Amino acid sequence: MFVFTLILSLLSLTIFVLLRSRARRRGRLPPGNLGLPFIGETLQLISAYKTENPEPFIDDRVARYGSVFTTHLFGEPTVFSADPEANRLILQNEGRLFESSYPGSISNLLGRHSLLLMRGSLHKRMHSLTMSFANSAIIRDHLLLDIDRLVRLNMDAWTARVLLMEEAKKITFQLTVKQLMSFDPCEWTENLMKEYMLVIEGFFTIPLPIFSTTYRRAIQARGKVAEALSLVVRERRRETERGETSKNDMLAALLDEQGGGGGFSDEEIVDFMLALLVAGYETTSTIMTLAVKFLTETPLALAQLKDEHEEIRVKRGENEALQWEDYKSMSFTQCVVNETLRVANIISGVFRRAITDVTIKGYTIPKGWKVFASLRGVHMDHHHFKDARIFNPWRWQNSSGATSTISTFNPFGGGPRRCPGAELARVELSVFLHRLVTQFSWEAAEQDKLVFFPTTRTQKRYPISIRRLKRGEAEGES
Ligand SMILES: *[C@@H]1O[C@H](CO)[C@@H](O)[C@H](O)[C@H]1NC(C)=O
Ligand SMILES: *[C@@H]1O[C@H](CO)[C@@H](O)[C@H](O)[C@H]1NC(C)=O
């Protein structure tokens, strides 16, 4: 074992020296430290992100080397950028200078045809199809009603103590399934969700995937989810061919020859929907939970938010569905949404690979190198946001929030791969907050800590004690 390790170390050292000297010949690499062979600085990154305050990992390196530096993460030398201009260049030049690149364990679980892994013209087509299905007009005319209905349906069943993260997940899962293929919550969706959670767990077992039972279980669960989805796709395809369906959902858009869809295989559609489930469910439910956590810890902001929603409730009436103009009138809520996105950084950054030698800020990133554009690094930088590490929704009130003029706020990424569901996520969070603050008061039931690895989450799924607000007798509440 010792000899084996020794040989491996020597081998990787040789590769490093070669890589370095090759890179030096071509141009200057960003300064930095490659850490140990193979492991690099991965363990430092992971241990930082397992705490409530991961910032020192980036702070230390930015202080030593500047906002673009070289490190070694998840098995590869990587150029790490916490610089808004460099990030912009990386995100905007998708397909020209960079392409998306994710670890193998993630691509196995997502499937080859997920939006995350697609490239070129197919990606362009799928991305715009997704956009056309999640744009403001569609949300206003179709999705808002379902969002409001499913949020209320779930909250009606809440007991005195809930795990907010679990409840939020249930809501976003139901919403995503509804939007993708028009199924309302039922036994089928419940079962799908159970399998689905196993798949999600598998995503974040990156080290040594072959030996991990979580990962194996995830791959099996993925098979079951894919099977269930392909039954739905096949059935719908038959209906569409017979001209029987009039459903207005993502699946219909994918099958619709006239509307930009059509020509996809069942496997492509299943992979695609599976990946949209990840996107729609995991991230939005986390952002819901964290918004509530931050508000609970910032009573002034919560009070102002309540006032805004109380006004809407009084105007609209308790049991009426929320309208688009109600959403549009939630101006302080949008400050809270932006500030939550900025501080929480659910997607802390994106991985890319240089497809040619790229010059950034006087340095050269050699062709084939991994790049990590850290969105978090910019969002948490005092140069770009005053008192950047404090949750302060008011910073968005008069200005763009940031202190500098270049684009610094990119919670949904940017360029051709910007998250197509950005607006949808905002609306879901806003409606969730509306129904929460107008129906309940709550307090944190336990101390719960925020961590950022393997995903952004609170350790105990944020348990809260809730109380239903009593209204006057006239409104008939007991
Ligand atoms: C925003 O503007 C209002 C009035 O114009 C002012 O009272 C408030 O302090 C400003 N807030 C911030 C965060 O600058
Ligand atoms: C929130 O951020 C978006 C950019 O993602 C911006 O367009 C919008 O104006 C911001 N909202 C507020 C209230 O500042």
C-alpha cells in the first residue's frame, strides 16, 4: 500500500511539473498553490464549506494571490475566479472559449441529455424551449394559479411543528411535477418523490463514487424514476399523435412539432425532465427555507415584509387566488428575494473547461484546464457589496444593491447557460412568503446551522414552531 501510494505520488508530481512547465511556456498561469498531489486543496475547500463561514477559503487566497488564482480541486488543477470581470468573460463565452464540464458521478445521475451537460445547438434549442415555458407571460397566465393553490394546499396540512426544509421540498416537488407533466399530488407523485430523493443524495457523494452505497442506491433509484417518467412520455406521445391532448405543460412543449419541440427521443425527454426536476426542486426549496431563516434572524425585515403582504391580503381577501398584479406590487419582497439569493449562494459557482488558451487579466488559462467561476466569491466581497456578509434587504431599495457598476450580482449564472427558471423561482418564493407571513407566526424550534457542503442546507432541516394567526370572527376563522 505504501509503495503504491508512493508511486502514485511520484507519478502525479511528474504530471504536475510537466503541466506547469508546459503552461509556463505558453503564458503565465494565475498564481496559486496546487496543494497535495491528487487531493490538491479539495479537503481545505470541503472543510471550509462544511462550516457556517466558508469565506476564509476564498479570502486567504484572494489576499495572497488576487481574485483569480490557481488551485487543485476534485482531482484537477483549476483556475478559481472570484472576479466579476473574469466571471463575466467565462460565462459569456460559453461554446467559444469555455464549455460546461462536470464530474462523472454527476453526469451519470443526470443522464447524457440533461441541460447541464448538453452543448452546442441542441443546448441552445432546449434552453430556449425551457425559457419559453417559464417566461413571465406563462407564469402570469398559467403557473401562478397552480403555485398559489399548491402552496396553500400544503400549508393547510401543517401542524404545530414543521421541518421547514421538508415542507418546502414537498411543495417544490409537486410544483415541478405539475409544471412538467400536469400531475397533481397523488400516490404516484409521492412514490416518485421517494425514489427521487435517493437520486439527489447520490449527487453529492463525489469522492470515490464506485465504492459508495449511497451512489449505487442513487443509480438504482434513477433507473426507477426514469422508468416511471418514460411511461408517462410514451403515453403522452400516443395521445399527441392521436391529437387527443390539450395539456399545457413542459412535456407538451417538448412533443409539439409546431412550437419548437418535436424530434426528441423518449430517452432525451426523460433525461431532460429528470434534470429539470433537480433544478426546480432542490434549489428553490432551499432558497425558501433560507429566506425564512434570514427573516427570522432579522425581525425588522420580517415586520416590513409582513406589512407589505398584509396590505395585499386585505385588498385581495383571504381565500382569493393571488393575481399577477399582487406579485408585481411586492416591492420589498423582491429586495428580500435578491438579498437571500446573494447571501445564500445556492449555486456557489460553475465549472467550465477552457477549449482554447484563454487570456484573463494578464494570465493565461491553458487549453483543457478546469475553471471555477465563483459567484459566491463576488457576492460576498466588500468591494462589490457594502458590509457584504450581512443580510440587509434594504440595500436593494434605492439602487442595484451593489456598490460597483459592473455586473456583480449573478445568482442564476449568466450567458447562454443562465438558469431559465430564474423568474419562476422568484415567483414561487414570493408566493410562499405571502402565504406564510399572512397565515402564521413562527419561531425557530432549535438552533440550526447553515452549511455549504455537499449542498447549501441547514443541518436540522430548519424546525420551526408555528401558530396559525387568528382573524376576526367575521372572517369565520376559529
Ligand atoms: C433609500 O432612500 C430613502 C429615501 O430616499 C432613504 O430614507 C433611505 O435611507 C435609503 N436607503 C438606503 C439603503 O440607501
Ligand atoms: C434583483 O436583482 C435583479 C438582477 O438579478 C435586478 O434586475 C432587480 O432589479 C433586483 N431587484 C431589486 C428590488 O433591486
